[in-house]
Amino acid sequence: MKNLHYNIIFRAEPEGGFTVFVPALPGCITYGKILTQARRMAKDAIELYLEDIIASGDTIPENNDAYVSTIAITVPSKNLVYA
């Protein structure tokens, strides 16, 4: 057994809840109504994703070289449009 660690990104949705993305696993996306549920759903989605990879005999992607950060951008306020 090997412990793997994956970065996950939570995006708050306008209608409520959170969409979760796993950058190291393309297409591994899930949703939860609250953060704790979204985190639990992400764990389940990752486990299922990895099960499929193992079943197909492919190599399991690791998250060794991935970093998540933010960057601040300043734009004139007259150009901002809020969705």
C-alpha cells in the first residue's frame, strides 16, 4: 500500500455548493453542497478514478510536481464586469 496525495481545487458555485477539481487526474470532477461533503465526494471520486486506472493497467498519476497558488491581478475598476 502506498499513500498518495492529490491537490484539489474547490470552486464555490453561484447556485450554492462547491465543484471540486483534481488537476493531476484529468476529468476527475465532483460536487458537494457544503465543503465537508465536497471533500468527501472528492476522496470518493479519486478512489474510483484510481480503481479504473488500475483495472486498465495504466500508470497511476502522482501529484509530485504540482503546485496550487493564486495570483493577484489589478485592472481598472471601470472594466470589471461581475458575473
